[in-house]
Amino acid sequence: MAPWGYEKDNGPAHWHKDCPIANGKNQSPIDLINGEVKYDSGLKPLTAKYVPFSDAKFLNNGHSVQFQPSAGNGSELTGGPLAVKYNFEQFHFHWGNNDTEGSEHRVDGKMYPAELHFVHWNSTNPSFKDAVGSGGPNGLAVLGFFLKVGAENAALKPITDLIPKVKDAGTSVTVPSNFDMQAILPATLTDYYTYDGSLTTPPLAECVKWIVFKQPLEVSAAQMEAFRSVINRDGKPMGGNYRPPCPLHDRAVKTSFK
Ligand SMILES: O[B-]1(O)OCc2ccccc21
Ligand SMILES: [Zn+2]
């Protein structure tokens, strides 16, 4: 099979051939059905501490655009459903070619125009790669933020301004060291859905504690258009780089809100 992608001939319906876990019982994304989730008063507040990066890249890896600092920069995530500290690894995006599609998770069947993933790995492992392969749902903790079109997002502007420089697959640029990643996050990380799932891209490992925030972030129409100008490894617009929802099977989705 050609390298996996989101086109007709290499998209999500094909991934099971190289990654049989695609048909597993703990796959992501899912449709978050409010009538089926359960409030968990035991969920603690989440704390994300992102320290300034000395050298970070913003890159086009052929299926997303991704912010990636050099390893071991000291940014970490704790609390919420997490039993231990998780180290920040990277953030990346999924988006559509129009405002009616683009997010991976859905809420009562509704898709947002885009979804931002902040990826962290369980610090009891020696590396991100080991955490992915560590088995069980606690290898990674991924914060999912829906993006909707509205006011310009000043915190994401330094990143969306770099998009034209990584238009083609395999390109990357250095991110100015004064980029403040903490500013992207809402002031308090409350009101989220959490469940055990998987990577939404091959290898689709079932190693992710998902934490998806109810409140979307806003980006301007111009910022959304910047994403839609990115080209994927097949030379086509990257928009549509989202996996459709997977069956919940016998998993519970917990909420930190009533
Ligand atoms: O599958 B994803 O895009 O969502 C979670 C994740 C984590 C690491 C790499 C890729 C992904
Ligand atoms: Zn993702």
C-alpha cells in the first residue's frame, strides 16, 4: 500500500491492512454523545506547565503540520485523570476543506472545522516512542481542543503565520524562541471529556488517555484558510486529514463537568 494518507486509495478504510488494531476495541476518535457520558467528581483539575523552548521546529510531515521542540524541554502535564506526570512532545492539527468538517472527535455528531492535539508521554518511560509501545491506555495523554471560526487567535498567530513556510511535505522552519505555547491554552483547563483510546493515525496504538475540552478555541477565517493552503505528501490540499469516529464498544466516557 502507498504510505497511508486520507485519499481514496490510502485513507482510513485502508489502514487496517497495515495496522490490524484499526478494528480494535479502543480506537479513536469517537463521537462524544452527551447523553451517554458520566460526570466523575473524582477528576482533579489539570495542570499544564509549558516552559519557553530554546529550539523548536514547525514542520509539515505530509499528513499534518506540527510544532515540535527538541526533546526534554521540561514542559509537563499533571492532574485530571492522570496518575503521573507527562512530558510534552508536540502539538499538531487536523482540519477540513470547509467549515462543516475537520475535527476528529465529534460532539453529538457535530464536527468542528479543526482539532488541535497537544501530545504528552508518560514520564515513567524513557522516551515518547517507548511510551507509545508501553501497552495500555496510559502511555500518552493527548489534550484535544476543537477550533471554531471566530476572532483571530493571537496565541496561535505566530504558528499560523509560519504555515506558508511549510506548505510542502517535508519542509520545516525554526519557531521564534519567544513563542508562548502556554498562551494557547484556556486560563483554566476545566470542562473536559476523558476516555481511553488510541492514536488517530497509524500505528493507531491503543495507548492514549484522551482529554477533549468542551469549549472550542477560536481562530479567524484567515487562520483557517492558512491551514487549507497546506499540501500533503500526495501533492493535494491536506484538508480532510481527520479519521472518522470509531465504535465506543464497552468504554465509558467521563466528564469533569455536570
Ligand atoms: O493520532 B494523533 O494524531 O493523535 C494523537 C497522536 C499522538 C502522537 C502522534 C499522532 C497522534
Ligand atoms: Zn492528532
